[in-house]
Amino acid sequence: MTQHQPRGAVLLLNVLVMGVVSIAAAAVLARGSLDSYLDSATALSAWNTRAQVFGCLDEVMIQIKKNNDFSSETIFTGDATCTLTITTPGVGQRLIIVSLTENNITRQVTVLVALSPFIVNQVTEP
């Protein structure tokens, strides 16, 4: 009596193992690509939010230069609605804090200006 060994079983097992390993590698690469795409999208959104905050800051400084007593809690530009905090840290000075939150990204800029003559003394962005 002769025993028959399943010759194709070993080959089939090898093909299955290689297939599983290939699918796992492809999944890891796809996840890495997706993570890179999401990081790029978040970075682009952060840059756009920063540009909008500085646009709001420009508008605030124009308003303060026209009217030293300008005070508002918000400022509107074509692209954004920013939140403002304007204080008077000293005589003839204004401390302006402009912030904007979009898509879970918050950007803020703080500016200290002298009023007469109108001079920007300090700009900080945390």
C-alpha cells in the first residue's frame, strides 16, 4: 500500500502565507500614505488660518490708526471673523490680541502699538 502525499498542499500554504504578508504590507503602506495626506491637509489648513488672522490684524491696525479709540470684540474680513481683545497697557499704547479658530485649529497673534506716532512695537505669535 502506497501513501499519497498531497503535493499541492505545501505550495498552496506558501501562496496563502505570501498573500497574507502582501496584504498586510499593502495595508501598512496605505495607512502611512493616508496619515501623510491628513498631516498635509492639517498643515495647509493651519497656514490658511494664519493668513486669515494676519488679514484681521491688518484690518484692526487700519481701524486703530484711523480712530485711536477703536474697540470691538470681533472684526470681519472677506475670509474670516476674528475675535479681538484690545487693552491699554500704557498711555498712548494699545495691546491687540487677534485670534481665529477654524477646523479645530486656533491661531493667535499679539501686537503692541504706539498711537502717536503710530508704530508697531512688538508682534508675537505663540
